[in-house]
Amino acid sequence: MQLQGKKIILCVTGSIAAYKAAYLLRGLIKQGAEVQVVMTPYAKEFISPLTLSTLSGKPVLSEFFTRNDGSWNSHVDLGLWANLLLVAPATAATMGKMANGICDNLLVTTYLSAKCPVMIAPAMDLDMFQHPSTKRNIELLKSYGNIIIEPASGELASGLLGKGRMEEPDAIVDMIVEFFAEKKNC
């Protein structure tokens, strides 16, 4: 329970690697973290909000307003609540939006409102990962102080072999535990 008392926003984007978010969420909770999941609309095409809600014990947030009652999901409150914002998996599109301040969804507005450290775990095909625009956006995100969790090499969803696989959930949890152990005041 090395993450006891830590509040983490797990941001899930529309990547085939979104299935790993369930394992990542479970690992964070096993370590004692309180986790709020924020999903992009496309992420819901890859993994069910019900799955992540069941694992987290909290409603998954995806839209600015709750459709049935009109209540507002405040990105500002979320950004102030968290000790860490983790984007895993992070698509090229979402990283581009984050790097350039394009606030067209709850995830990016929460990112821009966050007052806590941010970790980003890219996941995409190797050609997308190696594209100059992706590399530029990653460098921009690093320059803002974000921590990039390098993707692994291996077989990708396309069948190609190369760098672009989201790091495994257990390794990400270990990185977060180590991060908080080094940053006692977070």
C-alpha cells in the first residue's frame, strides 16, 4: 500500500492499449491510491466505462456535463484534487492536443488545470511514434515538466514490430511508487 493517500487521475485515450488501463487501475488501487478515471469519447470504443467504474468505485468522467441531470464535471476541481495525473495510454492525437493547448475534451481541460505532476505513457504504431510531429509534441510536453514513460518495443496491434507499445501496467505502477518515494512532499 505504498500509494496510500495518493489521489491519481487516470486519463484513458482511444488506443487499442486502453485495455491495459484496467490492469493499471487495479494495480494503483492495490497500492492504496484513490483513482478517478477520465476517458476521451474514443476511449469508450476500446474499453467500457463500466469496467473502469467498477474497478475504481467511482463514476468514470468523459463529458463536461452529465447528460441525465446536467451536473458539471469540473476540470478545475479535478486538477486541484489530484497528486498525479497519468495519461495511459496516450495517443498521438491527445498528446498533440496537450502540447498545443487544444481543449476540446474533458481530459485535455483537466490536464491544463492540473496543479500536480503529469506522467504520459504513449501508445501508437511505430510509424506514428517516429513521426516528426509526434517527436516534437513529446519534446514540448517534456519541456512543460511532464514525465514521459517511454513505450516498449515489440509486436504492435498492426502486426508490425517496433517501438510504440504502452509500457506494461505493473512497470508503470512501480514507476509511480518510486516517483512518490523520491518526492515525499507530493
